[in-house]
Amino acid sequence: MYKVLMVCLGNICRSPLAQGILEDLAYKNKITLHVDSCGTSGWHVGNAPDQRSIEIAEKHHIDISSQRARKFNTNDFKSFDKIYVMDTSNYTNVIRLCSNKKEAEKVELILKIINQKEGRSVPDPYYGGKNGFENVYKLLYSACEEIIKKIPLDHER
Ligand code: 4NP
């Protein structure tokens, strides 16, 4: 089964949403996919997603409330086929932990898949208002639609 990991800093705002959206799209498209998320920091380990992420997901009929934050670890390079990071800082933090080219090639900025021009980072909404979360949702939804289209067929069924 194809396995996708979503990574952000705290694993409470962006990557839980990315996980929820991709799981939902996989289900709706009848694609068997394993999706997980984590943070490069351990600041929120064991915590549920931020209430604002839970609410924006709920608004789109996705339940992410049972997710719990965990920290990225080097086993993730082996366990997952693809590792999508939310911003350039996440990218640096993950890449510095990889031990070979094969592992490094699994890591990609998630917005690269939709050719997002402005910096190619999903903005960190943690210190902002609710609009930030709506924007994050829209960006991640567009990216996840493309991810679903690109799941290699030999993994899919
Ligand atoms: P996330 O957002 O990386 O999208 O989960 C953040 C969550 C928490 C913090 C920063 C960003 N923090 O500083 O605690």
C-alpha cells in the first residue's frame, strides 16, 4: 500500500489538515492509501489538532479530532513512500536527517505539486486568525487533489 506522510512544525495545524483531506479524497476516489502526519518539533506531542484546524475540517465534513501529534523520526524515511512538507523550514529540518539520496528524494514541498508561485510554502496559520486556516485548507485541498491523481498505479490496487 502506498504510504504518504504530511509534515509541518507542530503537527497541530497544517499537517493534520493535510492528512484529513488526503484520507477523505482517497476514500472518495476508492484508493487505498495510508496517510499519517507529524511535526519536526516535539512541542505538541500527544496533543489533538488545534481547534481552528478541527473546525475548518469539520466545515468541510472531515473529522480530524482523533489525530494526535507526534514528532518526525528517521524511521519515517523507510516507512513512507512520499513525505510532503508544508514549508521550506520543514524541508530543511527533514532533509538534514536523511541518510541517502533515496530518502532525500522522497521529501517534497507539498505546494510544488500545484506550481504555487508565492514561495511554495503553506503559510503557518498558528499565530493568525481564522482566515489563515481557510487559506491553508484551500491550498492543501488543491495539492491533495493532485497528489491523488499521481499515486502510482502499481501501488494503488
Ligand atoms: P503547524 O503550526 O506547524 O502547522 O502545526 C504550528 C503549531 C504550533 C507552533 C507553531 C506552528 N508553535 O509555535 O507552538
